[in-house]
Amino acid sequence: MAFLPSVVRAEYRGAYTIHLTFNDGLERLVDFGRWIKGPIFEPLRDPVYFQRFFMEGGTIAWPNGADIAPETLYEQAKSSEAA
């Protein structure tokens, strides 16, 4: 079975960034600014609303139903690993 990443911890770090910890121990600061486009993500442009995120289903979600797939977050975190 292929590895299925899951967010197990999330801490707000300012602007549109959240420090994520995944179920394999990978920890990275992820900038969500790149995904805040389109109608579902419009409310997240407000920094106060952005901070209302919570963990659900192994990923990060917001009260309006917006979320980012955990695989997408994991790939972003992995790509910044060398940075």
C-alpha cells in the first residue's frame, strides 16, 4: 500500500503560513498563499479568517468548507525540504 500522508499537528506562524507535522514525522513551514484563489478560498484572504483553520480528515480545513488535500500539502512540504 502506498503511503498516505496525514497532518497530525498544525501551528499558525503568521501571514498565510502554517507549520505542519505529518504522520511520518516530516515537519515544514508551508505557505498557503499560493492556494488562496477562487470563490471557496476568498474568505481565507482575511488573515483573521485564515487563522480559523482546524484539522479534519488528516488535512487543514476552514469553517466555509475550504481545504487542501493532504497529498498536496505533503508534496509542497517535501519540495521545500532541500531549501
